[in-house]
Amino acid sequence: MSKLKIVALGGMGSVTQNMFLYEYEDEILLVDCGIGFPDSYMPGVDVLIPDVRYLLDSIEKGKQLVGQVFTHGHDDHIAAAPYIYSRLPEFPIFASPLTARFAEERLNDGGITRKVTAVSTTEPVQIGSYFSVRFIPVTHSVPDTRHVVIETPEGIIYHGSDFKLDPSPVDGEVTDKKTIQEVAAQGVLCMMIDCLRVEREEETPSEKTVGPTLDQTMAETTGKYILTLMSSHIHRIQQAVWAAEKHNRKMVFIGRSVEQNVKLALELKKLELPRSMIVDKRELNDYKDNELCVVVAGSQGQEGSSLMRAIYGEHPMLSIKPNDTVVFSADAIPGNEVAYYEAIDELARNRIHVLYPSIMPGLHSSGHASMLEQRELLSWVKPKYVLPVGGADRHRYKFFEMVAKPLGFTEKQVLLPESGEILGFEQGNVSPVDTISLQPQIVDGLGIGDVGPIVLSDRRTLGQSGIVVVVIPRHKKEFLLKEVAVVSRGFIFMKDAEEVVEFIKQTVAEIISENEQVKDDEVRRVIERRLSRKLYKIIQREPMIVPVILDV
């Protein structure tokens, strides 16, 4: 029985919902706890969170949750914590200083008050009896990003989540190659590594390359310069501040996430911004348009975001005018392309000058390492086994082909577990030891996990084919078949569909006559099933059928 197990509760074969569980004997250490985003097949869903049933079952069986570690401050690594922590016992939490504050704010937003211990050195932190953890600075698109080295009795695990090897980052804090090589010299049993941008062969441009493009586009703008980006991208905001200072523009921040993150970054001195440059969003109209640089949340076209409300003229403070320039300084998150480009399309329809990376690549630099950088980091660490994470399945396999194989790693050394497959390490060897079922939990409004496949299927049916409600009155156990009423929404326009309505009534009457002695639930099921099939035959659509038996 393997003493050390690695369980990916999210982030294996997907870009988001990053959450990993390390288990040694009776102790559990968590790394990251992120949200995911719904696709077009999940109407009405707000976010997805990792499936933690295995964690809850393990705790119930006597395992001890000894701690949580966060690698960096992006929502796909920290924002599921408020939804999950309420179901867990108390445990210590560790992160770099800025990540710690971001995580505390996310928890507070969810009504959970927890202290996250800020770790500012690379010295080991003992967590529980079996885990010793070191935080190693790396460059990414949010300051204070860390790779985590986890020393266990079985060996050293290098947990390398999102990173790039930026030689000239905005804050001057480069990836700590010296400490990484010190760890490598001890011998690394297994290395996890971000593989998302493995398809890119050229090195990822430095974040500093974005600054001149912001400067140039701001200089050419005669109205407001409206910039939207990932709200935690403090380095990008810093470069916007420098450009605004040069062009005599004030900074306005709009959107809860942007305002919150800027506030925390200022407190921790991760952002240089003179107070005299900041204009409260409520005083925006006190300035001329050409005196303003507005940073607004909503770079992914999220419904209800400040940017989308401004685009549709619904924001109480921000309006977008013809002489303004709207700049998207972010790529679409994989799976979010429809909403992202719909926002850009709506601006174009309104004849607004909009700029985005597809037409001006200099507006964005990825925070993820290319194939060359992944190969370089892997050559520094030299692990016995390597486990690509943080990408889709195609990225994981391409990592083996394009990164590991050229460095001499064999297929057995590159671990590509299926979703839910648990890896066990024993005496320096690794093998799958178990498989668990993983189903991301759906957050819909205030509900968590109460929307499942059946509800989503119903929502898709409603959105595609509409609903037909058949009301069947009954008096003293006798069905009043001549009084059957049909109500439809999203199926057909009822005033123009007398033949279809009569067909529905006739079909229901036939079914009732054949099933007079059957219980109500079964009658409803038969009506739903048979009427659905018959309607599809005559109209090639299959609306949701809701039979209602009404005693009068």
C-alpha cells in the first residue's frame, strides 16, 4: 500500500478548478482550490468548483487535513475556497504575501473569516508531521507567484503550477533559479509542471513588452482610455499607470475585483501609484474624457460585469462614447471565446474604436511558459518523474512529445493519469493505485451542487425548444377532457397554432382514456413521453412537456 498519494481533484486535463491533494499515511495537504467556468452546455450556471467528496470521505474515515497551500492569486487557484471551507475542519493556510491577502478577501466575500499565513522566504515550513514545504518565487501574470517544493518521507515533489521565465519582469523579481537548482541537487521524485502553452514554440514575450503598446495606444486616444484586463494582473495595471502618468491622465478603477485587488496591492507596495492620480469612480464625470484612464473589470465578457453593463449603456457611472478607445489587454480564457468576442462585436456594432490582441498582439503577453521555457525548467529540476498539469489533454500529451522526450524522458517517466486516477509512490516507483469518480460541483446562485445533469438537460431543452404545459382538470375523480388547457412558451405562437393545440388536446384525451385506472404520476409520465414523440414527428421539435392534473 503506497504511503504517498497524489490526487488531482481538479486541474488534470482542464485549465481551471486547480486543486491537488497530497496524502501521506493519515495526513492530507491541499495545494490550491480554484473555480472553473461553465460552457455553453451549462445555462444559468455561475461557476464550477472541484469535487471534494474524496477529501470529505477521507476526513470522515479519520484522515487529518493538516494544511492548505496556495501557489498564486488567480481565481482558478483560490476562489473555490469559500464554497469548500465551510464543509471542512479548521486547518492552517499558507501563501506568499499578496496571494495570502487575495485569498483572505475571497474567503471574506464568502462569509468566511480565516487567517492565511504569509510566507515571504524560501525557508521550509513544516506542515503536519510529514510535509515540509518551500515557496520558490517564479514569474507569472500576477505578482508573488510561487512554485511549491513538498518534501515527504517518500521523496521530494516539485509542484510547479502556472509560470513563465520572464527575464525582465515589471517588478524586477525573476524566477529563483538558484533555489530551484538547490532543490534539484537533492533529487526530485516527481515534478508537476504547467503545460498550457506547450503549443507555442517561441519564448513567451516579457510582460514589459506590453507597456510600449499601452503607451502608444493611449497617446492616440482623444477620449477616455478604457482598459479591461484580468483583475489580478497588477503588473499590467502598473504599466497602464506609468503610461497614464506620462500622458497626464488620472486613473479610475471600476469593478469590485479590480478595486479590491488594487487596494491590496497598494497596501503591500506591489503597485506604485501616487494617490493624486486616483479618481473615485463616482467623480468620473468631473474630468474631461482625455484626462482619464479607466481600468474596468470584465475582460472575458462576463455577464453582469462592469464592462458589459457599460457596453450596453446600463452602468450608472461609466458610459462609452465614440471618441473613447476600449482596449482588451487579455486573451479569451479557453472555453470563454463566445462571450469574449460578443463583447468586442457589440462595441464594433456601436462604432466604438476597440483594440484586442488578435489585431494588436502587443496588447497582451501570456503568463504561461512556452515549450522552450517548459523544457528549460524541466532541465533545471531533472526529476525522476514528470506530471504535466494545468492544460487540456492535448497539452499534456504534447508536453511528452515536445518537451520531455527531447530531454531523454521515457514514456513511463511522463505521467498522464486519467481524470480521477490516484497515483501512489512507494520506494521511488509510481503506479495508479485507485480511481475515483469526479464530477465538478455546480454553483448556481446560492445553491451548490443542487443543479445536476437532469436540471441542465431541462434548461437546454427549454432554451432550444420551449415548454408546453398541459392542464387537465378533474372533478370527483372524473377527468374533464373537454376542458383541457394548453399553455406554451418558447415553442410556438399559440394564436397561430390552433391545429397543434387541438392535436395536443386530442392526444392527451386518448392517453387519459387508455390509462384511467393508472396512478397520477404514471399518467403524467405517459403523457410526457408519448406527446413528446408525437410532436417531434409532426413538427420536428421536442419541447419540454409538463402535464398538470388539477382537481377542481
